[in-house]
Amino acid sequence: MKFKNFAAILVLPIIMLTACSKVDSTAETKEPAPADITSAIMAEIEIPSAVEKTKDDVGAYYDIDVEATDALSVYICGSGAYPDELAVFKMNSAEQAENARAAAQKRLDNQIELYRDYTPDEMYKLDGAKVVVKGNYVMLFACSDDDRAYEIADSLF
């Protein structure tokens, strides 16, 4: 009888540790469509004269290999009067995401230079602008509330 109690005392902690270390396999990684991200942001934050850019158009603004994207959604102020811009790229790989991050940062840097003298009253949109990488997603937020745009996007993941 003492042996059974002793064995139970030895085995019980092993069972408990094994059960506690299980990973929840039901947890899923969300991969929102880039268009869903930009739509959610634009539902709350105005992008003046927003014009959607297609894969064919994006090369004029970003030095990104659009063939390396799973999907993208880009909105730019059509009149050019405002620096507002939302861009979400879902890339095929981490390496491509890094390339897209560099291209988005270059685009942001160019916009800052352009708008500094062109419309200085709009610079607050660029001063807080963000280029964010989340997995294979690369996102650029330049709008009247860059922090809120990021919060909206982040909530979709």
C-alpha cells in the first residue's frame, strides 16, 4: 500500500506538468486582408480625396516588388494637396517584408521632404507617421491620427 501512495506522489507532479505545458492548439493567427485593414481605418479616420491604388499603380509610389505580395491595399490623397496615405502590404515572406519595410520608409522620408515646404500645416500627419511590420505585413500610416490608425490595424490581428 505504501508503494502505491509513493508511486502516486511521484507520478502526480509529472502528470500536472505535462497537462500545464500544453499549448492551446485552438488559438489561431489572424491574417486580415489588407483591404479590411484600410477600410476599418478609413471608417474612422478621414483620408482626404482618398484614391485607391492598384498593383499596377503602386510602382509609381513605392519601390516594392508587387509580385512578392499576397495582397495589398494603398490609399493616397488623389489631389496631392495632403500627405494622407494608408498602405498595407501582405508580403510572401519575411525577407520580402523587410524589403517592403525599407521601401515604405523611403516613401515616408520622401513625403516628409516634399511636404515640409509644400504644406507645412499638414506636417503633423507625417511627424507621427509610422511604418510598422507585423509578421509578413508592412503598413504605413500617415493621417490625422496615426496612433489611432495603428490601434485599429493592430486590433484586427
